[in-house]
Amino acid sequence: MGGVAFVSEPYERQITPDTLARLDAFTEKLGIEWHISANSWWYPGWTIRILFYEPDETEGSTG
């Protein structure tokens, strides 16, 4: 991770398996990656951090 990124910090209770599937489909269409962290700056213990970012050029490379 070292390029452009976008951070979202939704309330943890709003994240469901369906939400995760939608996030995955959304980022796949855009060609970006995503990562969830329990360490949120806003309302720790209530929110989580979701980081959306451009993959490094070496990510996913097999050669």
C-alpha cells in the first residue's frame, strides 16, 4: 500500500456478510483492493476502519 487511498469508518454493527460480499464486488469492478482494521480513529470500539487502495504493481504478479 503506497498510493492513493480512501478510508471509511462505518459502525461495526452495520457490517454483515452481505456487506463484505458487496465491498468485494465493488472493489473488483474498480480494480482496487480493500482491508478492514478494527483500529478506528473515530469512536473506537464502535466503528471499524475500511481502507480502499490501489494495489501495488507487484501485487498479484506471478512472474
